[in-house]
Amino acid sequence: MYDAFAENYLAHARDGVFNALYDRPAVLAVLGPVAGLKVLDVGCGPGLYAEELVFRGARRVVGVDASSRMVQLARRQVAGPVAFHRQDLQAPLSWAADGEFDAAVMPLVIHHLDNRVAALREIARVLRPAGRLVISTHHPTETGLTMAAATSPWRRSANGGSGAGR
Ligand SMILES: C[S@@+](CC[C@H](N)C(=O)[O-])C[C@H]1O[C@@H](n2cnc3c(N)ncnc32)[C@H](O)[C@@H]1O
């Protein structure tokens, strides 16, 4: 599903208020310094986190995402000590050794997964003991509000006016 939205996601998440001024700063602040660390970027999307982690001095960043288009964009966007793999997070990270990562971020991904336990178990396996994992997700009301806005007769019509009464 994310293949179809990959370009749009990159365009809005790079500078959009929610991603650029709220989610990324908050997650990276909780994560703390990454200089010299090997970091797993779980559900990396088009690589906006990976780019920042490299900028902040991570020794290596490995991004994984189920969407081949997202992985393609990430490979194009981010230079430096990075690798991106196509990976469904509900399947084992069989290419990764136990404890090989110092830290991991999983921003705005967990609500897409049906089998969160399997994904978190694998992330725990590949993190070193006391390694850090920072997760972000949407507020639970957001999906409901978005759906309500999309189906409301009051939504704005394509010509810019209110849809009400048309
Ligand atoms: C909202 S985007 C977040 C991207 C990135 N973490 C960021 O914050 O910019 C959600 C990402 O989760 C990925 N995703 C959804 N389900 C997945 C799964 N089962 N396995 C791996 N990635 C998945 C999507 O392809 C998409 O890139």
C-alpha cells in the first residue's frame, strides 16, 4: 500500500509540521546521542530518519521497510554508512545477528502492524542488552478524525468551497 504513497509521503514528511517539527525532534531527543552507534531504523520509509542519524554521527544505520518504493527512495536520498533492506517487520530479521544494534527507532510504524509482538521480539533480539528502542505513534483519535473528515458532507469540495449542501 505504501508504494503508491511513497513520493507524497516524502514530500510532506520532509518539511511538514507534524513530521519535521514534532515527531522527528521528539523521537531523536528521547533517543539521545547516536555518535558512534549502530542504529536500526525500523519502518524507515524514504530515509528521513536515517539521513538525520547519519548527520548526527551514527557509525552505521540500517533501515528496513516493507515498501520497495520507500526503500528505493531511501537509497536515493541518503548517503554515507547506510544500508536499506526490504523487510516485512512481521517476519524474522534473519540477516541480523543477536545484539548487533546499539539503538533502534520505530517512528509511526507500529500502528500498521497486526503482529506487533513478533516485530518487537525481533527488534529486542537484534538490540544489544540495554540497547535503546524509541517508538512513536499517532494519537488514537487521529484515525477517527481523519476518517470523519474524509466522509463528512462538510468537507471542502475540489473547487475550494464547503461540500455542505452541494
Ligand atoms: C508513516 S510511514 C513512517 C516512515 C518513517 N518511519 C518516518 O517516520 O518517516 C510508515 C512506514 O511503515 C512501513 N510499514 C508498514 N507496514 C510495514 C510492515 N509490515 N513491515 C515493514 N514496514 C512497514 C510503510 O511502508 C511506511 O514506510
